[in-house]
Amino acid sequence: MNEIGIIASVIAAIAAIITLIFTIRNSKGNVIKRIERKQREIRELDNQFVRTYGLNANMRMHYPTQEKKDKLEAEINELRKKI
């Protein structure tokens, strides 16, 4: 009987830790930080593209770069829905 109590308390502790992690991850402050991080990635991607191809280059012509940017923007939109 004592083993059952130990197992139940371990399971409860693990569930509490998982709940805490999800609570922190989905908090408003954390979501805002994740949005800012992704916006910074987009700016760095734009800067790198401009340094490589020049100001007048069209990013839409470079599919991999545009695809990364579109993916980051979609993730930002999903994060904004959580706020």
C-alpha cells in the first residue's frame, strides 16, 4: 500500500511540474517575448538579404528567404491570438 502512495505522489508532482511549465510558456509576458524574438529574426533576415543582394532586389524572387519570412510571420500571428 505504501508503494501506491509513493507512485501517486510522484505522478502528482510530475503533473504539477508540467502544468507549471505550460502556465509559464503561455503567459502573456512570455508570448510577447517570443513575438519580439521572431520579429528580430525577420529584421535580421531582411538585413542579411539586403547586404547580400542589395536594396533593389526583390525578396519574392528568392523563395527560401521569403518562405522563412512567411513562416515567421505566420508564427507571430498565431502567438498574437494567444494574447
